[in-house]
Amino acid sequence: MNIKILFFGITRDLVAQSSINFTISPKSTVKELKVALLKTFPKLEKYAQFSIAVNESYALETAILKENDVVAIIPPVSGG
């Protein structure tokens, strides 16, 4: 199953791309995607607390992904 992944902030710098097409198993969850991304891009481990949005809405780790979903990888932010 193919999805599109968008990287923002420091995650974009770590993977050296702003977006990629990514193949995962059908009925994969957001958590399973996160594990696959950390294996593919080990540098993301430093920011493993990144949030994930699916089709412009924040997603729980139990959410099931579908073909052609657009997934945003959003790094932790701090303010002050």
C-alpha cells in the first residue's frame, strides 16, 4: 500500500527530503508506520516523539492507514 509522507521542521533536515512516497503493509497502523520510519531513517530516533497527522488531522497510534493517505511528520515544538 502506498502513502505520501510529508516531513516538517527538523525531520525534513534529518531525512534530507520534504516528502516521499512510502510503501507499507495494508491495514498498517500509525504506530507500525512510525516503527518502519525509524528503521528507514534512523536519524529520526533522536526525535522519536514526533506527532503524526493523517490527511490533515492528528492521528492516534491505533489509527489504520489507507491507500493514498497523506501523512505529515511533525517534530516536537517548544515555545517560550
